[in-house]
Amino acid sequence: MRSRITFVFAALGWLAAIFLLSGCPLIESENAGQVWYVNHLASGAGDGLSWAGAFATPQEAMDAAVAGDEVWVAEGVYGPGGYDGTPVLVMAAGIRVYGGFAGGESTAVSRDPAAHVTVLDGEHTAFHVVIAADKGVIDGFTITGGSANGSLEEATGGGIFISSSSVTIQNCRIEKNSADHAGGGIYNDEGVVLIIDSVLSGNDACYGGALENFKGSALVINTSFSKNRSWQNGGAVSNYFSSPVFVNSVFSGNETTFSGGAVFNYNGSPVFTNCTFTGNRADEKVVNSGAWAIGNLGSSPTIINSLLWANRSGDGSEITTIQSSVTVRYSNVQGGYAGSGNMDQPPVFTDDGSWSGNVWIEGDYHQVAESPLIDGGTSEGAPNFDKDGNLRPQGLSHDIGAFEYISLD
């Protein structure tokens, strides 16, 4: 992980400095502080200082920890502390929380979140499954069942709620959360957020089905957004007065009623580098509807080395603009788009995704040998690795999209 993060931060330069200076941790620590242990099978009588004496809930460990400590959570399902909107976990500043342990490991690198699934489940009673805190890390969890159906901030961030904090979210699945207002999966209110190697799927909200950035900064790396929905703008992501950066990320099968099947931008300058957008849709034929999510209002996004194909909206365009200026370079846009190095050629995926009625069937967006995306990109401002962690470029130049073609010859 250290090498991949180093590559992308070297490529992104000034933005990297923002995240480094904000205190967002980038890699697993060397256990400088105390480790607190959690296992849902524990009796609850322990002191949390070993697996044998583990706490039964993450909140008990968080309440005991101080800045610099870590909380290790064993596989299993952890629910809310009550049925009145109580979160599963309210984080404290400077604490790293890791899931994916079998229970018994002596190092964090020994864990396996895929094999030892660790679930924080709001059970559709919690307004937020997790309330994040400054300089906190949440890594290796499935976060689900948040229902932000209250008032004011309790109508945002069903999965994770972030307010004026620097937070790292890594190796997480954030799925099946909802918000009556914004950010079904994550709501970033004036925070500085780093999202790495994660999946946001099946979340819904009025604005930003999976993620809303409101006056916040975000760097999103190697992350997938699929099957999210909004009933206003931004099926997957809405950015208001925000200029996040997305790298090596895939947006597929997201939908909205109005503008931006994948992403909606308002008064911001987001950047999308080596991203893949396919199968996103906006339902209504309105003046600012946009297929893949580049619904733009008063915004100036930049799109580099990215693929926008087989998205659908009422007005039939991949990118829509109102009082906006969009820069597109070295990208493959269905229907074409002005800009240096752009093309308009059908991609050749390993497996196309598709809609079956209102159900999105996920595809495999790796390229095959005859793909026109191979060597079609530029190295300027681009990452030195792809979504799988393979080095870029593999050929004469960077490929377009989230995945670099790997020859088996």
C-alpha cells in the first residue's frame, strides 16, 4: 500500500500536500499507541487489552482509547447501542479502527478483511452508523443499515457522517445506507476525506446517493461506486462548493431522477483521472439532466484519461453543462467531446454491464487486447498504477480508464 499511495501522491502534487498537512493517515501505523481488542463473542467483562479479555463492542474500546491508539475488531456483526437513532460507533480524535481480524492476530497486517468480514450494522434504526472524528481512520469494515431519516444533520450521512474533520476511509464496503437529504453512504461537511480501495454500493439519498461533499475536500482512489441512487441530483456523488479528486475509480449502474446519473457538480472544480463511467442514467428529460453524472451547474471539472460510455439520460448526452466550463483531455467520450487526445470509439470490456429492467448487472471493465483505450491516455497528471495496483504505463503510454491492459504474452 505504501508504494501505491506514494505513486499517486507524487502524481497529484499540490493536492497531496493538503492531505498530508491535514493529518489524514495514509498507511497502517506501527502500533505506536495502545491496542484495544473487540470481539462480539466476548463476555464483556474484560479490560480490552488482549483478545482473551476483549470488549464486546467497538464503542467500549473507543471510549477507552486516547489519541494514537488503535482498535482491532474481530469478524462478526456489531449493531447500534439502542433503537433511537444511536450510532454503532462514535469515533474519538486520532484513533485508528481496523476490522478484518479472526481474533488472535498480533499484527494489523496479518488481518484479512475479505475472509473475516466485520460489519457495523445500523439495523435501519441508526441515523449514522459511524460518526467520524478528526485524524481518525476506519479500515476494513462493511458499513450498512444506516437510515438518516431525522432532521438537520440527522438527515445526512447514513453510513458515515463527517463534519470539519480529516478522516481516512480504507478497505471498506459502504452499502445499503440511506439519507433523507444527502450522502446516503458518506456525508462530508467541510471535512478533508481520503477514501482508498473501497466500494460504495446500493446507497440512496435525495442528493449524492453514495457520497456528498459539501464545502469539503476529498481524494478518492481506487474506489467503486455502483447501484447507488438519488432522487434529485448525483446518483453516486454530489459535490456542492467542493472540488474533490477521483483517481482510478469506477462509476457503474448509478441513477438519478434529474441531473448526473453518476456525479453532479455545483460551484466546484472536481478532477477525474483514469476513471470509468458506464451504465449510469438520469431518468427525466430536463434541461440539465446528465447521463454519467457530469451534470454541471456553475462548475469547471477536469476529466483526464477517462471513459464515458453507454450511459443514458433524458437529453442523451454524456456531459451536460449550465454556466459551466468542462475540460476533457485524452478521454473516450461517447458522441465525442472537444479536447486534445479525445476519441469516440466503443470500448472492448471483458464483460459489459447492463440494465435488466431496473436492475443493474455488474460487468468487468478490464480491457482486452483489441481495446482502443490501450495507450490512449497521457502521463501528465496521471497515477503510476491502476485500480488493481498494476504499474502504469504497461505499453507506450497510459491507458484510458481505471484498468491498465496487462498482456499475458
